[in-house]
Amino acid sequence: MPLAFAPACRPVLRGGLPHATAHDAVALVATVTPDIPAWPAVPERSFRETPMAQAAAGFPGLTIDPAYERISVNHAAAEIGLDHLGLAYLRSEPGAGALPADHAAGLGELLRLVGHGHRALALKGEVRGPVSLSLQLTDEDDRPLAYDPALREALLHHLSLRVAWHYEQLSTYTDSVIFCLDEPFLDALSLPLCPIDRDEGIDMIDRLLDTMSGCRGICVGPGVDWEALLMTSVDLVMFDAYDHMAELTQSAGLVSQFFDRGGFLGWGVVPVDPGALALERADALVQRIERAAEQIASAGDVSRQSILEASLITSSGDLASLPVDVAEGTLGMCAAVSQLLREAHGLGE
């Protein structure tokens, strides 16, 4: 069982936070989402904490230039280190995927917090997924690594070790670890000029999921191919439920089957757009989830109550690029939606 408890619409952070220090970011997470604190990336602190830099750090041939905010891979240098990476992958050596401390101040701060007695039901981590990273990370000629099958495969090995190392760190303090692959560019698989087709991309994700322990999640953006995604071994899907709820309900039958096999959804129902957030109320967002859950329940053999018990509440996207007050308001709204749902439906009792 991927989790030792029912999520029961508890709030959780997706992505990073815009705070200048890891201490402030983790303090917010611990206060607003105490049951499932996530370690937040803090890119305002350092370019090395951006999602791509955190995921790619340590990859053979990688150069990170914080001054110019550039990350690239040199082919010749990469080839020298690929054998070592491949051997570490075959030997399942998590230490080879260790993330340097200057790339993950939020992780260190969260581990200090739980080490000093913060009681949590689970801890959450996140890393850029293989499809999005291979499309985003380029070589010295600005060509995405997705075009090079050998480097694409090496990225998969690299991420497997990175995730395993994270799990080793987090599982020291909890029996329940949620670890998500962040795939914001998954919709690119449907584009005719994408160097990876749908089947190749889904296979990359599924192969990585198969190497992961704990609750294995994916964070997705718009244009989700729910049929393809739910064919993988994923346990948790965190999605934009504010602007793209219709994509979910159109696949209600498949989603019902996903719940029936023990899957979880992270409803990104709180908008990250400041204008939209200012116009929303927690009770209205609750109603969106209730209606969608009812549609899913009607399409299969799972009850609305069971769906809500297997759900988390989060934002529609990453909070790291927002002003601090807006990010704090967004996470606070997640907690408010969670509280209303839990009280109205007797969740987690």
C-alpha cells in the first residue's frame, strides 16, 4: 500500500515557494500543511534551486552557470561519465544520485524540522520528470537532449538514482513518502515536431515509476492524456483542477477505475493566477470538487466518499514565481478548501 493513511483531502504544497530563505519557506509549509509537509524549492535563494537545476545536478557533462542562468550538457564530457552513471544505476546506488546541499536548502530545513519533533503523516518530495527534463535540458548547441537516445536513457538512470536518494533521506523520518515527478511539458508529446512520441514518453515515465518506492506521483499541466497516464503504474496524479477540470470529467470512467485500484488524486483547484485567486471563495472551490467527484462516482463503482478520502488539495501550479503574499494566500486557500471538505464529509475520522 503506497500510503499508510487516507489522504482525506488534506492540503499539500506543489512545487516551490518564492521566499528568500529556506527557513521561511519550510515554516510556512509546516504551519499550513502540517500533516504532509513538502520540501520546497526556493529558487529566489539561488538559481541552483530552479527545477531544472535541481533535477540535472550531477549529470555527466553538466555545466551550471548561475551568473547567466544557463544549464547545458557537453557531449564529449558526458560520454566520459556515462559508464560510471550506468554502473551506479545497475548497482542501485542511491548515493550516486545525491543532491548537493546548495541545490536543496529546503530539504535540509525540512529534515531538521522533523528531526526536532514535527509530527507528520507523510513527507513529500518532487523532481522534474524525464520527459520534461529531456525536452528542457540542452547540449552545447542548444539542442534538447530528447533528440539523443543515449543521453535520454542516461537521464532516466540519473533521475532514478536521484529519486532513490530522496526516498532514502525522507524515509528516515516517516513510513509514508510521497514523491512526485513534475511533468509540466507532457502535452508536448502530442505535437508533430516533438522528438519523443507519446508511447516513448509514457514508457520513460513508467520505467522510472517502476524503480520508485513509496507513493509514486506525477504533477501534470494542461492537455493531460488521462488514458495514457493512467495506464502507467502511477499512484497519485496532481493536476490543474481549476482550468482543466473538464479533461478529468471527460475521462470519468478511467479515473473511477484508477480510484478503484487504489489511486489518489491531487486536486489543483486553487488558482495560481493572482487575479483569479482574488475572485474565488473556498466554498465555491469545494463545490467544483464535489461536482467532479460525483461525476466520477457515477461513471464507475467507486463512491464519492471514497474519492474524497483518496484525494489531496493543492494549487493549480507551482507557487515559486508568485509574490510571497500571493503564494502564502494560495497555500492558505488550499488549507481552507481542505478544512471545508473534511468537515462537510467527515473525512479522516
